[in-house]
Amino acid sequence: MFNSVNYIWRLAGTGFAFATFFGGGLLLAVSVFPLIALLERDAVRRVRATQAIIHWTFRFFVGMLEWLGIIKLEVHGREALQSSSGRLIIANHPTLLDVVILMSLIRHAQCIVKAELWRNRYLGGVVRWAGYIRNDLEPEALLDSCRTAMADGKDLIIFPEGTRSRPGESLQFRRGFANIALLAEAQIQLVTIDCRPVMLSKGDPWWKIPASRSHFRILVGDRLDAADTLGYQYRSLAARHLVRRLQSYFTEQLRLG
């Protein structure tokens, strides 16, 4: 009986959370962010203020998910994640909530978003006002945007899988993140995201929730210097090495649990 009531409660809470997320995004885009633009004419400070509001909004949202009993969040190495800036944050991507959780933990975060999100009815205004980076930019423009973000002290979040992974399948990293890391000679912070039981994985509708509350375990791990992998004659070889190295690292971290 208790399990049935708990499941219904979490299902209703998940629906409420989704409505709050999309409705809140639309509200911010048509009210708060235009007001910031009206009061702050400097583009850099305007974007920084907008991203700060998104950070605190996501902190509230994640706290609400915990209060509703939908998730449990455990963070190891929170201080290391918040102690510096201007890094490339590399994380695996098991669920839809990954970027929300990471941005709730990182004060000044920048991310690369799918181009279609810019046209989304509810979230398009948010990503445009926040100045997030479109993934359909020309390669040089994309790299320049990433370099500028990190030089400005923002942590750039990238999921090297390119999309959410499927439970039970091995990790498959794409090479794009490695090229950005090498060309920008970035400091790389590795963050492992483990969710058990998994929720909101690739292809799952919002109402497909697990039988029990999901436990998110965030492990802030190694920090690397991309320049250390530049000893190869060709950048393509260095990129392959970095992809293999990080793919093995995350696979081992998830195996250890």
C-alpha cells in the first residue's frame, strides 16, 4: 500500500515539476530577463546576471525535487567544483536532469545547446537571453565562443556522448569535446553522474518513473590539463587518445559505483 501511494505521489510530483520547469522558463523569458536587459545595457554584465538567475532557479528546482521525494542528491567534491572557474566540465549524460543539476552546482556555467532549443516555445527565450552557445555554429565560431566563455571565467559544460546514454549500453564518446579541449588548451574537470534507479533516460517520457526514488550520485573527480596530451605529431591522434582515456575513466567510475 505504501509503495503504491509513494509511486503515485512521485508521479504527480514529476508532472508538477515538469510543468513548473517549462512554465517557469517561459515566465522568466517574458518578464525577468527583459527587465534585466532594460536595466543593464552592458551585454557582458547582462548575460552574467541572467545566467546567475538561472543558476539560483535551478538550485531551487533541484531542492524542490528533493523535497518532493522524486530524487536524492549526493555530491562528492562539491568544493572542488566551486573552487575555481574557466574550466571545461566533462560529464557523462545518463538523464535529462544532468545539466540542471550541474548548473545548480556551478555559479558561472556556460553550455552548448542544441539549435532547435533556441526555437522551443518554452525554453527558447531562456537560452537566447542567457547567451548559451548554439551547436550549429561554424567550427571556428564555436571554438571562439568556447574560448571566450572560459577566458571570462565561466565553466563550460560538455557531455562528450553528445546525447543521453541508454541504460546498459557502453559509453560512446564523440571527438568534438576533445578537439575543443585541445585547441583551447583547457583545464578539464571530470564529473561522474550516477543515477540509480535511472530516470528520464534517452527515449523515456516524463511519466515513465522508476519504482523507487532515484539516487543521483555526483562525483567530482580528476582535473586534467589538455596541454599534457599535445605531445602527438597530429592533433587528431591527441584527440583520439583523449577520447579513449576519458571513455575508460568514466566507464571505470560507473563500474565502481
